[in-house]
Amino acid sequence: MNKISYYPGCTLSNTAKNFDLSARESMKALGWELEELPRWNCCGTVYSLASDNLINHVAPIRLLIHTQELGRDKLTTLCSMCYHTLKMSNLMVQQDKDKLEKINFFIKDKDAEYKGKVEVLHLLEIIKNDIGFDKIKEKTSKPLKGLKLAPYYGCLLTRPKAAAIDDVEMPTIMSDFINSLGAQAVYDPCLTECCGSYHTVMDQEVVADKAERIISSAIKNGAEAIITSCPLCFFNLDERQKNIQEKTGKTYDLPILYFTQLLALGLGLGAEVCKFDLHHIDPRPLLRAKKILEEE
């Protein structure tokens, strides 16, 4: 069994347990254990990293120290926001030794100074580079035939270029992943547009506008569901469909899925590990219609 240090983050331990469980069980079926860090804290994604306030980088660097303490040189995460925060902070201290020294000083633990040697990886990168899409295709016992899906990257998986998991302008990693499971990835020009992010707390109308643009574009291009890797994108595209209806009178009912739920289904792990009851728009009717899930 291959093992890699895993940072679940706050949301996957609370409202996005469907994301976490489907990932753990799917990777286990592929011969990989996502070994959760014994000690972890919030990555600090709510604080801006676009400043000289180095204190905002302490939380993510502390997580890299915890990985280092385990003797590991790689850390993976699922959440796009956690990935982006960890990746950007790591790149900063790797490129600027003065900032690394200052952050280690803030942490004030000589036995736990970060050396800058841990590599931050998104799980999709491991699936592509360490497992391989050919292996995914080989291991797929229940191909997702007939399912047309729009990959949605959002803001943080491909920007900025230094932190991108794929091509900035035309990423294909999620499309290749979708196709390897037997489903059909459809092109959607909104695949890297912002969903509205934290505006969902302050201005739901703005998020409803953003979400409608993304959802309507996906439908126009033939998608029957949207696939994402971000819990906040998931919430804004799934939960805010009711706000779209309240504002415009339009009903979309387009299911939103995490990429790991797709993987679990393709590997034949069933709906139990996907926790579809946590969705606002229930994807099970679509999955039953496509014979991916059995009728109840």
C-alpha cells in the first residue's frame, strides 16, 4: 500500500465529508492510503496571501512542518482553496530564504523549523502522474457510460501559473480523468471562471449571478452535471441554485459532484461512500437514469 501524507482541512471534516470519504475509499481501492496528518490546523485560507503580512503564512507553513516531522516530503490535499494556500506559501518561502527565516522565527520552535523541502500536491496530480489515467481506466469496474460532465476548475487550480496543476488557459486534467472513467467530458468556456467565492456570505445575489452563468453555460454545452474539486464552488453551484430560482424564476436542478465521488462510482464502491444526502440537488435520479446506480 502506497502512503502519502494527507491534509483534509476544515470543510472536509465538517460539511464536505462526502468529498473526504469518497477520496479515502477510492484511493484505498487503488492501493493508496491517504494518511491524515496526526496534528493539523486550519490552513488560513480566509486570509489574503497577496500582502507582505507574513503572519498570514504561519498556518500553512505549520502544516508543512507537521509533514516534515513525519519524515515525509510530500503533502496532498483535495480542497482547491487549501491546495492554493499551501502551494503559494510554500513557493514563497522556497524562493525567499529571508521570509522563511522570519516565519520560522514567528513559530518560535527551533526543533520544528521548516526546511522548505515538502512538495504540495493536489490529489488530481497524484492520480495523473503517480497512478495514471490508463490505470484508472483499467480499474474502472463500473464505467460511467452515457454521462456527460462539465469539468469546473474555478479560480484556484490554474492560477497563478506557478501554482497551476495544469495548463492555465486550457486545462485538461479533469477532462482526461472524467474520460478515463468512461464518462464524456464536455467543453465549457466557463470552466475556470470564479463562482463568487466568499461573496456567498455577504451578497448571495452576486453569487447567484455567477452560478447561473456557469450552470447555464454547462447545460448549453450538453452537460448533465458539473464536476468540481472545491467545497466552496460546490456550495455556490449546488446550494445557490435555489437563489437563482428565487431571483429569476428559472429552475436548473443541475447536479454538482466532487471528482472523487465519480471515482468511487467508477470503481464500483457504490453510493454509500458518496453521501449524496449532503447534496442540495440530488444526483441520484440522474445516476439511476444512466444505470450507474440501481433503482431503489
